[in-house]
Amino acid sequence: MFDVQIQQLPGNKDLPLPDKMSAGASGFDLQAAVTESCWVEPGAWELIPTGIALAMPVGLEAQIRPRSGLALKHGISLTNSPGTIDADYRGEIKVILLNLGQEPFRIERGDRIAQLVFQQIPNVSLTSVQQLDDTTRGSGGFGHTGK
């Protein structure tokens, strides 16, 4: 179990802390901490504050992911999905909402706008080499196996 500290930033005590909506949920729902309602026009994106900051131990990251219901019903996603929050970041968590739908999308204070999922990060060491070992795939990339 990892201990993650959460701070409600000034002016946001009226919003509940992120919470999981079911016992088996992976993500904590993040809420919009906008001071007044705002709109995300089709094809546009907006930076939405959440009113919280985190302190995580080294070896952990938080990922911001879209909410499936908003994606299905309104075409709402994130421009950088998943967004990464590093263990040493202490600023306010903000979400870049992207409207891929056909209608403007309204955001009100307290709306659930994204999910916060925690992931353990392995300790990795990169070793410089002159040549990599060969595999069957080799350098086959985008679309190399067909449609």
C-alpha cells in the first residue's frame, strides 16, 4: 500500500475529495473546480482545474484518464491521454478536456470530468549498446502485420 497525500487547495473545500465510485473501480473520479460554468466547443480543448494537489512517494505515478461515459455520450476525451503526474510534482492537478463531439459541452463546478489512476513505476537503468539483439519482428512498425 502506498501513502498518497492529497491537499484541497484554497477555495475548494466545498468539493469532495476524489473517490472511487465502486468497490472494484481502478480510478478516483476528479471533479471540475471551475469558479463558473464553462463550455468546450467541438474540436476545442480547455484546461480545467480540479482544486487538488498530491504528494506521492517516488516509484508511483498518477495517470489522468478520460471517463468512459463522457466519451460515449459526448465525445469528451483528453488531449494527452493518459496525462502523467510525476511523484515530484506538487502543483494543482488540471485536466485538458477535448471535445471530439458535435455539440458544445458544458462544465459546471463539481462535475466529474476524468479519472485518477495510480501506477507503480519500475526502477529502470538504460544501457548504451552498439547494436541490439535481433528478433523475428525486427524493426517492423506501424501496420507491419497488415490491417
